[in-house]
Amino acid sequence: MSVYENAKSCLSLTEFYVTKFTKLHCFPLLETALFFLMSWSTFLLAEACGFTGVVAVLFCGITQAHYTCNNLSEESTKRTKQLFEVLHFLAENFIFSYMGLALFTFQKHIFSPIFIMGAFIAIFIGRALNIYPLSFLLNLGRRDKIRGNFQHMMMFAGLRGAMAFALAIRDTATYARQMMFTTTLLIVFFTVWVFGGGTTPMLSWLHIR
């Protein structure tokens, strides 16, 4: 295990033990503040080590959902959820506004039709190889099966890309990275407009309430 992974584990465990074995629940505001600051510390630690803070925060959230959230007081739980709902709303609006600006203000777009089409095909194939085989395996042990129309809907509606955009824009210094960024941006816009806008008609067509 790397130094970064050890440090990230220590942060998560520290937060878990602090919320479980102290009387922090008597101070809901402080509890919420600590929850937020520890999450942010995970991002800063990853960035300081030269890793991807976005992925670090993702796994930090998974750990918090399983352990830390269960130790929060009722008032702090509600307050924390509301805080992150507000932050989620602001971040989502910011990232899509930023993508709209980047499409026209980025000075070094490199459009490679072959690479763009190859990326589209690879994404569709990769998603299909995840959705259908994994659904089949899950259905082997489920009473409430994942029906085919739900699998088709997951295949259709799951293609977005704000996370991919955030990762691609981190480094656009070389020709290859600029081409990757341009391709990512086009795929994000296509999936948001076509798949995002077509979600409701697709639900009706697949007879999903």
C-alpha cells in the first residue's frame, strides 16, 4: 500500500473514531463542519501527492456513507445532507457552465474524426460489456431480477462525462492531451444533449414508470 493510500485510510479512520468515541454529537454544527473538512482534506492530500483528488473524494464518500454517517447525530445528518445537496447543485451548474465556455474559449482544440469515432465506439462497447454481463451475474442471486428494459435504460442514460471533463482538463500541455480534451468535451456534450434530453422519451418507450 502506498504512502498516499495509508494517509487516506488514516483520515477516514480518524473521522470514524472521532464521531464514534467522542461526544461530538452534542455539537451538531461542529460535527457537520468536521465531516466537510475531512472530506476536503482527502482531496487536498491527493492533490499534494500528485494523484487525482476527484477519485480520492469519491472513495472517501463511499467510506463515509458506510461508517461515518451512521455515527452522526440526527440533526447533523440532516444538516450535512442539505449542505452537500447545495454544494452538489452549485458544482453541477458550475461544471456545465465551464464546459460551455471551454468549447469556445479553449485555444488549442484538436479535432480528429477517427479518434472521436473510435472513442465513441469504445465507450459504447465498454459500457455494454459492463451493464449486461454484470446484470446477468447479479440476477443469478436476486429474486427481484433486473429486467431487460432496465438494463437498456442503464445503457442509454448512464453516459455522461462531467467527471471525465474534470480529469481531461487537468493537463492539456501536449498534442495528445489536447486531442483527448477536445474529444472528451464533444462526447460530454453529445451524451448530455442526446441521452440526457432523450431520457424521458426512452423511459416511455421502454415502459418504465
